[in-house]
Amino acid sequence: MSSFMKIAKTGRREFKERHQPEFRREFGFLEKKKDYKLRARDHKVKKNKLRKLYRKAMFKNPNEFYYHMINSEIKDGLHYEKEKVEEHSEAQKKLMQTQDSNYINYKLTTELKKIEKLQCSVAVLNVEDRPKNTHTFYLDSKKEAKKLDIAKKLNTHPALLGRTFNRPTLDSLKNMKLQDCLDEEMIIKSSSQITSKYNELSKRIERAQELKVLSQKLDVKKKLLNKKESEPKLLKPATKANAPVYVWNKERKR
């Protein structure tokens, strides 16, 4: 299509803009009118936004409240969103949606009974409940204390010093008739059984703890539904491992 036909259709002549001259190549791309228009429009939009923000800040009421203040905070002059603490784990959510507190308490009692049976079978000893046994030796001087050999003093093997009960002496160890050869398969089998029982016990204790926390949460939720009592004060919010802690005002009842 010729330039004459273009002029006839649009009513104006098409002008071709020149490119960047070779001696000015170091200055980069030569800005055309269409590029300038985009840049000018963008600058104008940003300028208007800044003007509105300045105006908003100028007429802002310092006593004004909005709900986003609760969920955000300022650190070093910058706004940050507060991280929301999840109150319930996934398993707790599923149980809360499907089951009631009676079922959860029933499951908790069954879990506790199973834990008790497992503890008896594996012969688990609670370190916290065990008394701290001490054996005191009285010596004449500090030199004797430095030279003291406890295994020799107790007439036992050094490997048995950690035992507070059933600690045989060297003479009784010599008289003991131990099997010369032990079946390796039996040892491996027994050790694997013990480890599996310990793993099961740890999982059941975690499950019982989770059910206990969920039961406490449901009890608090039921108490909050009672509208006859005054509104309580929240001391600690609920987390995955703990139920929420509320305090009710003491009221004298007739």
C-alpha cells in the first residue's frame, strides 16, 4: 500500500522516526514518542497515588481503630503480619468435627490401659519416680580420694557400677555358669521385639497426650457456652500441645 493510500484512509501522513545514530550508540536505545507516552502515564499514576497517600496521612485520626491493627505489628518502621498460631492439629480437627467428648474420653482410657500393659511387658522404669540412690565413702585424706578405685572398693566389675541393684561381686561372677555359646538369631530376635515394643509405647503415649489435650479443649468449649456465667478472661491461647486457659470472676451465689 502506497503512502498516498494511507493518507487517504487515515487523513494523516505516517512519519518514520529515526534510530539512534552510530556515534551515540553508547547511550543506549533512543526513546520514541510511544515509549515516552508510556513512561509519562506511569509517572502520572504514581504521582497521583503519592498525593492521595500524603493527603490521607495528613488528615489521619490518631485514635482511629481498624481490625488489621490486631493482626499486624511494626518492627523497625515496617509492617509485618502476625503469624497465626494453629490451635489444633489435623488429627484433633478431624476428631472434633466427627466425635464428641464422651468418645474421646473413652479412647483416652483405652489408650492409658494399653500403655500400662506395655510398660509392664517391657519393664519400663520411670526415672523421675525412682529415688536417687547415693553411696558415700568416708576417707581420711584427699590423696586417698584421688587414688580411690570404686570398682575395687565394691569388689565388682567396672561395667556394673551403674547398677543400683543386683550388682554381683567378682567372686560370684566367677562361680556363675554362663552358656559358652549363645544363639545369635535369638539375640537379634529379642532385641528387635524390644525395640518394636518401645516404638509402639512411644506412639501410644503421644496419642494419649493428644487425646488428653483435645478432651481439655472440649471441656473449656462447653464451659464457654454457658451464658449464665460472666465472660471469662483469656490468659493463654490454645496451641497444639495445650488447651486455652481462662479465668472466671468469682461471684458470690445465694
